[in-house]
Amino acid sequence: MQSTTYVPRKKYSGSLFYRLLLSFIIIILLLVSFNVASFTFFRSSIREEIIKNSSSNLETTVASYEKNIALIKSLLVSLYFNTHTEALKNNPQQFDFYILSQVQRELQNVLASNQLYLYNIIYFFPKRDFALDKDGSREAHMMFSKFYTSSLYPDSFWPAEVAKPAQSFRVYPSAAFQEATSFSSRTIGTFNPVMFKSAAMDSFAIFALLDSAQMFEAFSHFQRDADFYILDENGSETFAATSRTEPLKLKSTTTNSGYYWEGTNYYFYKKGAETGSTYVLIVPLATITEQFFKLNVFMITLIVLSIIIGVGISILFAKRFNNPLSAIIGSIQQMDRHSTPYVTPIREFNVISQKLHDLFLTNETINRDLITKNSLLKHYAYLNKVKMIHTDIEGAKISIDSDRPYVIVLYQLMYIDSQLAAMDMDPNRASYYIKEFVHSQFIQTFKDSLTFQIEKDQILTILFIDDSEREALDVLLLDIKKIFELDASYCTVTIAVSPVYDNAFAFNTAFEYTLQLARQRKLGEDVQIIREKENLPPDLWLTPANMKEFTANLTSGNAAITIPIITKTLELAVKRGASYAQIAELAKEIVNLIIKTLYASHNPMSLLDEKRSPADSLRNCRTLAQFQQFFEELLTQSAAGIRQKKEATDYITSFVTSYVNDHFGSDLSLDLLADKLNITGAYLSTYFKEKTDTNFSDYVNTVRMNKAMELLKKTDLKIQDVASLVGYYTIASFNRMFKKHTGLTPSEFRRAQL
């Protein structure tokens, strides 16, 4: 009787299955007990945590709003007192077209990033009824009655605000703005107007339109049914995100920050230090009650599901773990019946611990060590081949798979410096991540492939394949290309693929061939896969005639001539099929020519004094348009510096150029300007030619054509109206001169811009 009860007890108590199942059940019960106790303990403090969380969310929102308003104020101050704005304020009777264009460009640059949630910035001159924004200039009453009209802010509101004394900065309540022109009528958005001006000056002010909806979306982190208000120092509402219809009235006993409970709502409030505005968050009590109910339901459901799933998984896992292990134990015991097992409470592990632990652990360690060393030796061998390194150690015989056909894939990486800087990543670290990604892709299809980084911008993959596997390689490369294209904003990749080589001794030749393929990359920001070698045009350079004309006009500061020469030279290089490397080398040589020419003529280039050199900017050019834009900015800046230097010491030339730029739409003649200078027309013609290397008539035509191109680009005016505005009274003479200057008719030029 005693023996029949003892054996089953020993069997079940020593079985791994029952021990695992019992352990899992005990752990599940302990976790459930802990969850129940934790829920009971913390439930009493949930209301305080919700209140604390709402207060914290409001503080974060207030800090974001106040910081943004402070940044906007700082921006408006810098714009108000910068050089170009001072020039407009100091000469209110007649605005300089060049200064206006510079101010407009500054506004476009400021508003391009939109990090301050500004929709527009308007320079307002109430006494001249003049306004200027990012889109251009127009009469102020037209600006505020048609383009930015609001029932809360009629066009008479703005001059009245500027005229108020002792008020320099103010944020006005938000309102809906519309554009109501004769052509269309549409709602632009909901904005908070912001004003900055000098308290003692009523002839100029800067107005900014702050996008209320975008700011709220970016800065708020509230519940969906919560209401949000911003009140000014007088308690008036400047912004509201609410479904309530009645106005908000806070208790008179409120301090700078805090909360109180009134009716069915919690009121959280905080006063901003920068603006003095009061920010109010209203959270319904129903929200907190609903969260309690949801939390109770969730916890009960979670506990029940945890018990059911935990017990089920415990039984399944214990069975799956125990059954195979029992079979393995039986086979091992048959192999060695005389061994003495190590005694443990579980008999299965008595066998496993002695028979498998040391044997398998040792064997796995040895295999892993051999595989790792073999892989490192192969990488070392191929890297030596690529780098042309020869070792003198006679005993180091490293195989490089001399009997297997192989293909070399080279990845040439070209990073965008600004994007890498924004990601806080250096090129070496980025190349390492790309190398690891390429290795993970190839190792799945080609088990023996080797991928390693040979330079900071070059990654190499060696594949041991034959011609029958080229199709699989092509499919894999297309997949990798698609992934690289997702990151094209910060890295441009060229993939060069060699043919299949059978001889390992030709490895250096194969690598050089692959490098030459990579140099065949064409202009563009796309990922390019290059497999075939093509004939590239010979080295590119300016023709002697173009070089002579270019250097002469560069020295005289004539950007209207030098820019088209470089533009056409680059376009010709692209038409001839030049590679990116050839065009980049051509651009580098042109930059060197510009620097040498300017320094030889005692006109140092200001770009060299900036933090970012022309060479750095060139490295980020990928397309023809980017190269052309780079040279347009470089030559324009150089020409402006040269002209400024010349005009500073040459009254006659300065007068002529200023008069032509101010009156290009009027009847201009050499005798007219000579009379104004009290000199003869012949002397003025000779003097102007000597100082500028340009005839007076050519200069007038160049200014008029530049103005015409600008009007054709940025307006929808008829060509006949453009001709009249720039001083041509017959369309035929305008068409003839425009085509001579640009190579296109006005209609063709406008279509090309579109």
C-alpha cells in the first residue's frame, strides 16, 4: 500500500513538466495579486494625478506660446532696425527699387521656414498709403481692403493703431481674414495680428500675421473635450479653441497661476511673463469620471484575460518544452549508460547538465570563433587588394577564393552637409550604418558575400556568383535603390556594378574598372545604377573667346554678361553628355578662375570671408539648376561688390547707373544725362565706357531686359504692357532686343519659366 502511493508522488514531483506548470501558475498568481494591490493603492490618487497632468500640460503650452511670442518680437525688432529698413524709413518720399527688392527677399527668407507660425509680415507706411510684404508692394488701403480683409480689422484700423502713442508691441485678438479681389474671393485663415513700431514714430510700422490654428495645434496637448482660451491683460479674449457659446469669466480672486472647481468643470489658469496674457484650460469633470470608469473596466478585463491566457500558455509551453527534451534524454542515456549524472531536483537536467552542457558549449564556442576569424581574414585579404597593401609575412597565406567567379558592387556616397548637420551625424557614422544595411540585404540572398567600407564615402560588396545569378542580383539592387531613394534628401548614392570576373588575380583591374563606372554618374539627385562603360566627352573648359569676354566683364562687375556665359557653358556640357564628376571639376575650375581674376584686379571676393566657402557649396550641388543657381549668386555678389567699390569713388558712373535703374521705363539718352552732369555727351560716352567696359546704350538695354525678364517671370502682364513699362514703345523693337539679349522671344521665355 505504501509503495503504490510513493512512486506516483515521486514521479510527479520530479517531472519537469509539472514543475514548470506549477512555477508558471505561481508567477501568474503573484503578478495578478501585485496588479490588484497596485490598482487598489493608486486608485485613490488618480484624480490628483489627472489634475497635476492638466496643470503640467497647461504650463508646457504657456511656455511654448510665450517663447514663440518672444522670438517673434525679437524677429520684428531685428527687421525694424536692419540696414534696408532704416534706408526705407530715412527716405519716405521716394523708395529705392533695389532696397524694396532686398526687403522683399528678406521677408521671403524669414517666412520660408515657418518655424514661428507666421503667415506674412507687412511693412506699413500709413502716411504714403504704401505696404510691402513677401509678395510685393501695393497701396496700403488695397492691401487691407482686398488682400487681407477682416470684419474685425477694417482698413481704417491699421493707420489708427500706428498713430497711437506709447505703444510699440502688441498682439491683437485672432480673426478670420479673407482675400476679396475682383478675380476671386477666398478665406485665407485665422490670424492674430502682431504690431511693432517705435513709440515716437507714427509713419512706419511692421505688422505680422500669426497663424492661430497652427500655433494651437503645435503647442497644445489637451483632451479632446477640453476648452482653451487666451485672455489679454484686460481680460479680453484673443484666442479660443472651444465649443462654448457664452463668454469666459474667471473668478476675481485668481492669482498668476492655479486652478479651481466651479460647476461641472475644472478651471486651470496661468499668466504669461512675456505677454501678460492669461491662458485658461477648462476640463469637464465628466472627463475625469469617465477615465475612472474606463480604468476599472480595463483593469478587470486585463486581470481576467491575464489569468486565462497565462494558464493556457503555461500548459502549452510546458508540454512543448518537456516532450522533445524527454526524447533527447532517452537517446543520450542509451549512448552512455555508465555515466554518473549530476544530482539535481529535476532528473531530466541531471542528464542534460553532464552530457550536453560542456560538450555543446565548447563545440559552439569553437565553431563561432572559427567562423569569425575566417570572415575577418577574408575581409583583411580583400581590403589589402583594394588598398594595394602587400605583406612581408611569408606564413600568412590568406585565400581570396581564386577559383570562384565574382562581381564587385561599389557604392559612392555623396552627403548633403546641411542635412547631416541637422541630424547631428558625421559622414563616417552615416557610412557605417549604410554599410550595415547593405550587408544585411546581400547576406540574405548571397550567403558568401562580403561588404566593407573602404573610404568614408565608399562601400564595397564582393559577390561570388556566375552569369545565371545576375537576374537575382539585378532584382536585389533595384530593391536597395528604392530604399536609398527614401533617404535621397541627405545622401545621393551611385551604384557601380562590374561584369563577372573569373580570375582573382584581376581583382585590382576589376576594382579600377568599377571606380571608372562610378565616375560616369550624370547630374541629378536620384540613385543611379551604372553597369556599362560609355565614352565621356573630353575635358570641358571655356573657349578662349568666352574666357576673354568672361574675365573682362567679371572685372567690370557686369553680372548680366558673365552669368549667361557660365549658364550656357554648363548647359553645353550637359548636352555633350558630361558626367557629374566632369561638371563638378569644370565648376571648380571656374570658381578658381573667378577668385584669381578678382584678386588680380584688386577686387577680393567677399564670399571667401564667410564661414561657408564656395567649395563647400559646390559639394552640395547635384543638378544643373543647382550649379547655375550657385554661379548666379556667386557672380551677382561679386559684381555687386565690384560695382559698389567703383561707385563709391566714381560720381559720374554712380549717377548714370542710379539714374538708369530709377528711370529705365522713361526716354533715356546720352545727351539727357550729359546735360544733368554739365558735360558733353561725347565725354560722358568715353568716360562711361572706360570705367565700366560697357557702352552706355548696352548698359541701358541690359537694365531694361533684366527688368523685363523679372516682370515676365513674376506677373501675368501682357507682353505689350511689359514692353511699355521698360521703355519700349513698339512691340517689334522690344521683341528684337529681348531675343538678342536672351536668345528667346518674350513668349518663349515666359513658357520656359512655366
